[in-house]
Amino acid sequence: MSNVIPLMSKHTEKLMKHEALTALHIFEETGSREEFRKWQECWKKELRIIEQCKGNKLNE
């Protein structure tokens, strides 16, 4: 992911991945998507930047 977003710090990237995996684990255990929704809300800004960077790379 850091190749796509050079401005995202390694710490932020690791934290985002860790929280995503935690939300996935909770979903697998409980079937509830609530934790994943919380994760999406928390990381909305970063997810938008990732999508924009991916779109820009595809247009190059």
C-alpha cells in the first residue's frame, strides 16, 4: 500500500491494517458488520486518498 500512497506513514499504514484485521476477525466470529463500519468511518479520509491514488495510477 505504501507504494500507492507515499505520503502515508508506515505507522499509520500498520495501524490501519491492524484495525482492519481486527474488524475482520470480529466479523468472522460474530457475523456483525458493525466493527467494519466503525473501521470504515474511522479511516474514511485515508480510504479516499487510497482510491484517488489508485485512480491516478490507472490513468498514467
